[in-house]
Amino acid sequence: MSLLSALSLICGLLLHVSFSTSNSYPSIPRQTISYQNKLKTFREDGIFNYSTMLIREDLGMLVLGAREAIFALDLNDISVEKTAVYWRVTEEKQSECMQKGKQAEVECRNYIRTLHNVNKTTMYVCGTNAFSPTCDYMTFVDGQLRLKGKQEEGKGKCPFDPFQRYSSLMVESDLYSATSMNFLGSEPVVLRSSYLPLRTETNSNWLSEPSFVHMELVGESFKSQDGDDDKIYLFFSENAKEYDFYSKVVVSRVARVCKGDMGGQRALLRKWTSFLKARLDCSLSEASLPPIVQDVFLLKNDDWRKSVFYAVFTPPSSLSQTSLVCAYSVSAIRDIFNEGKFKTSVVLETSHTKWVMHAGEVPVPRPGACIDNVARNMGMNSSQDLPDKTLQFIRDHQLMDEAVQPMTAGPLLVVKGPLLTRIVVDCIMALDGQNYSVMFVGTENGYVNKAVNYGGEMFIIEEIQLYEEPVPISTLRLSESKGQIYAGSEFGAVQMPVSNCSRHATCVDCVLARDPYCAWDLATKQCSSVTGVSNTALQSLKEGDSTQCPQPDPVMAVNLVLVPGNNIQLLCQAHSNLAQMHWRHSGQTLCPNDKYYIYNWGLLIVGASTSDAGLYICDSVEQTAGRIYSRTVTAYQLQLSSVGRTTTPSNGFTKLFDSYGTNTTKTSSISNQDGGDLLAESQSNRVTGFEVAVILLSLMCFSLITVVIWTWSKGHLRCLKLAQSTSQSQVERQSVEYMHIQNRTSEKRRHGPQSVRPLNANNNHSAVDFKGNGGQLSTQMPNISTLDGLGYINDESEI
Ligand SMILES: *[C@@H]1O[C@H](CO)[C@@H](O)[C@H](O)[C@H]1NC(C)=O
Ligand SMILES: *[C@@H]1O[C@H](CO)[C@@H](O)[C@H](O)[C@H]1NC(C)=O
């Protein structure tokens, strides 16, 4: 027993801590949508690594590149395969690759890495081809994908190593690629394959062990007053040469080149004359090592100046679990490249190099600038006309002195826990007429977080589990026109809609979700897409104000029997991860202690006594945008039972049932208590990751105690064990079922005595015995599968 009390002391402390700490970053998604079989999925047996995607809106197709296969899927439903083509490594290639020391089954395969549009009928595709990158043209004619079999050299267009990061982009018929040129992966290059190929110099000042992430074209020539050129932006991370550190420091970068670059004439022949790079900043605190960019998405605007790059960053060391999302305006990046100071290296007496701001003169035309009106007025119509002074300067100075800062000074999103991997951003006009950027961010464990930053407040609407297995999401694509997101991973591709408003059943749920895609339609009494609601709809994104919602129907109390001495579990499911469950017993708020355990799906009363009879009300208290909302979710009326008391009280835990002996038709209605009082009584009103962890720990402690008691009291505890091992959703289901049983019983009772037997063995509803007699009852607890077997709960619509 001393072990027990020690344990409960620890748990008590933990619980206390969990209610007294708080965190300013609500990195907890408001709702968790667990994996559902209903998701549209594509996978083929024996095929893995579904990581390259090309959306063909014109053909209604998602072209999906995997290991040794390319599929054309229906954009509306990717589980529908239209056609496929296989591109397997030859035995010869595979054995060559193995002889060079690579693993046959993993590395010496053909991973499709590059998929671009050439024209309406032709695509360009490259694969790693057993460490011998190869490219080919692929046609889509008469509903069939076909490879041309051209076997073009893929060096510099596609990585050798399937595990290495790369990026590429097709602009008109030129392929821009950022990858490694050699087998060892040690010769990085930013290459343009065109009638006039251009590349970076082999010099670690240009690129130092980079990891390429993303490339994007920005059409800056459009209506340009200075006759400027379009640019290709490249995001990557690399070793920072500019830092004086004993160990390597990896930093994130944005670089750019001009589309019209033709290289130099003598200096920089066939090399970029416009390659400039700058550090990309995104941090929570100055002191820490810089985070590393993992993926970038360009949210395009008709006016390119208003286009915004969204970037995902992960911590530099595995010690941290905090990922960030920062946004950068295209015009801010452009200003740094067009007007900023350069960095230069100086050699000190100790022959040690130091990087400082270049304070001297900068030649004209400005090094790294595209050919614009300034250059044209000087008689220079192409980069080949640039003077040596300009070219020599740019050959030695690619790095800008100033770093690019995020638009909002800090991150738009901070997420603790499984790291973020990929991002897409959708822009949606909400009911208030404003545009909101909704971020969809994939994680390393198969989830997508849907988040919005409401004027500085980071809000994760929901996390959606796309894969049953905890696999990293390796590709994320958005089709705005279809309102669909496509995710790729090792095990398959999954499609999800940008929103599913019907998930919110009530007005309060719909409004508190603060989802820009959804509004509560007062006319149809449904949570619907903003594009389809009537003109009487409610939405409150920045405030999350649900007070305009119609009064909910009063909650009916469920009558239950109290057996003194037993432990009682009352179920009450939170609708939101941000909500705290508050319980009131006959008007008094219950505080968690040795007797009352309050957790996210219910209340446990340990060793109930006669004084525990009475009305129990479960309120969900949620803080949103600084306001507190409270609503009554469930209520129970605990009544002493004469039947139950005739048997000796056992030390077993009893999940409560209604009993024949009590008046089941009696219900009480409870009105919602206002949130202010509750706030005063609560010790904290925020649930943070830490708190959840502590609560989970407490629950684990609790399970431990359970196990201890269990071994000690030999099998009287099946119910509790069942409850502890049952998943949350099952518990929810159970709670609904019990209420259901109760309702059924009360219905039948009104119809006369013989219908009081709907749940006994004669009616195939065995295993449920409604006599509330302590220990005996607990041994007759139905398990979940038995409950599923009950005829009337098989109908999902009833639940
Ligand atoms: C491809 O998928 C397989 C199977 O899951 C995995 O073992 C392998 O590491 C993956 N390869 C790459 C390059 O991700
Ligand atoms: C598409 O591009 C391919 C490869 O460059 C070319 O052979 C073909 O003629 C083009 N087709 C059309 C319709 O332009």
C-alpha cells in the first residue's frame, strides 16, 4: 500500500503541475482527425516511394512518380488509375551499382525524381536509375502513358542518390535543376539545360555542401518599369562560410538567377552572371543555431510583388522538437538582391579568412543584376556584353550582407512535436470578405496540420492523420480548382479535401473551429462551405465568437445507479483538444484529487459513497482568442439503488448502467452555466503540449496503479482495465451506446413489462446484465465487440 500512496502522490503532483504551467504557443491542434479508411488513397503492391507529383489540371490528372513506376491518376479521385508505365533498372545497371558498394534493393533502383510538362502531350521525366541518372520524354496519347526510350544523360538534372535532396523546374523548354553532378554527391550544381547551358562555378563559396529544397519562377518582367527580367528563386541550406565557428554551421538560403542570363564572354563563360544568395532568417530566439529550411511554397498573387514564399524550418539538432513556418515577401527578397550590400572575405594576418560587409565601390552595371534598362542604356543587351569589372566582382561576391527577414518579424507558426516536412498554402475568401492564407503542413509521422495565423495568433484548426503508419509526408501538392490536397509518402499517395465542414455538427462547434472554409448556415442548420452558404451564415475567425449561435437544446441527464464502494466512471468526451473538462456535482465544481480523476474523456470517482449521489454536469471549457466558452456536454443523475445495495460492495470498478430498479424516465434538463464563474474556479485555462504530456503521464501512472490494484484484487477490475485500454474513440462510442441503452430501456418501459427485456440473452443481446450488483456486474461487462453485435447499434446513423 505504501507503493500505492507514493504513486498517487507523484501523480497528484504531476496533475498539479499540469494545471499550473502554460505556454504562449498553442502548438496543439484544436482537433485531431484520426486515420479513416474513407480517404482516397493510391498504392500498388510492390511499389514504394510515391514522392514525385505533377498536377495536370488540363487533363484532370495527377501524374505520380514512384520507384520504377509512373501512374496517371484521376485528379478527382486518385484511387482511380487511368494508366501507368514502368521504368525498371536493367540487371546490368543494378549490378554495376552494387559493385560500387550501393545496396541493391534500396539504392540501386530507379526512383522517378523529375516530372515536368513540356507541352500538351509530352512530359519530361528523370530517374536515379541505379546511381546513373537518366531522363526521357513521356507522352500521354490515347489515354496511355508511354516512355520514348531516349535515355538522355541525367547528370546534373536528377540526383544519383535517391536519398539526396534536389529541386528542378521547367521554364518554357529549359530545365533548371539543383542537384549533384557526381556519384559521390560532392559536386553540387545549379544548372540550366538549354540551347545555352549555364551552371554555377565549382567553388565552395558559391555552394558549400548544399541541400536543395525548392525552385520557383517569378515573372518580374511583367509590367516592369525598369525593363527587368523574370527570375528563378532557389531555396536550400548549406554550410555557412561567413561564420567564425569551430564547427560547421548550416544556414538556410535563398538564391536567384535571371531567366535571360547567357553567361559571360571571357570571364564566367557558360556560368551564371546573376547568381546571388542571401541568408534566410526564421527564428524564435537569437541565441539558438539557425533552423534549416525543409520546404517552400509560393503563394502567388496576380501582382508578383505581393506573392509570398512560405517556408518550413526544422531545428538544426535532434535535441529540439520545434518546427517553424515563416513567410517572406518576394519584393523584400528582391530588394536585398537589387539594393543590398555584398559580403566580402578578407584574409587576416593569421591567414584566417573573415567575412565582412563590402564597403568599397560596386561596379556598374550592378553585379548580379539582370539585363535591364540601365544596362541597355549603356549598350549592353545581354550578359555577354557585361564588362569584366562587373563579372569579376560577381564571381567573388555571391553572398548578400543582409539576411532576408520574415514578413511578420517572427514565425507564423510554431509546432512542437513530430517535425514538419512539407507545406502548401491556399488562399480563401471568408465571409468577412477578407482573404486568409491557410497553411497545410505535412509532418514526419503522416499527419497534415491545417493552420492559420490570425493577426499574430497561431491557430491550428486541426491535424489530420493521412497514413496509418507514422511515415514522413514527402510530397504535398494543392489543386486550387479541385480544392484537394495530395500527399505522397513511401507507402502511397493520399488525397484530402481542403475542408470538411460537415464534421462540425453544431453551430458552436462550427464557429469555434475558426475554419475560413466553413460557416454555420442558419437557414439549413448545417456547417457548410463558405462558397455555398445562404446569406444568413455565421463565421467568426479572428474572435471565435459563438455567442451569435442559437441556444442549444438543453442537455438531458442520464440516470445511473450508484453502488457505494464502487469506483464510478462517467464518460464525457471533449470536442476539442483545447477544451478542459469541468465537472460539477450538485452545483459544486469538482477539483481533481484522490477521489476525483478528471481526464479528457470522463470523470472517475474512486470509492463512491452515498454522499456522491446527485447530479453531475460535465462542461467543456475552451479558450479561444482570449475568450472563455463553456458549454454543457453531458449530465448524469446518480441515484442510490436498493438492488445494488443488497449485495456486498466490492472493490471492483463499475461502469454505470441504468438499472431496472430506478425510475429511468426521469430526466432533468440543465442549462449552460456562463463561463466567467468557471474561469474563476479553474486554475488554468490553457492546455499545452506539456500539460497534455503531464496528463498522459498521470494517466499512465493511473494505469500503473490500476495494474497494481488489479493484481491485488484478482480480476474484479475488468471494467476499468477495459476502459483504460480502449482507445478514445471507442470510449466515445461506448458512452453514446450506454446512453442509447438507457434511452431504449426507458422507451421500452413505457410500453409495458415484457419489453423490459430487450437486452437479455433471449433477445440475442447477451452479456449485458442490467442488475447493478457490484462485482458480479463487473464480470458481466460487455466488451466492445459484444456491443457491436447488438442489433440496434449497428446502424451508424443512430450513433
Ligand atoms: C523507399 O521506400 C522503402 C520502403 O518503405 C524504404 O525502405 C526506402 O528507404 C525508401 N527510399 C527512399 C529513397 O526514400
Ligand atoms: C512536344 O514536345 C516534344 C519534345 O520536345 C516534341 O517532339 C513534340 O513535337 C511537341 N508536341 C507538340 C504538340 O508541340
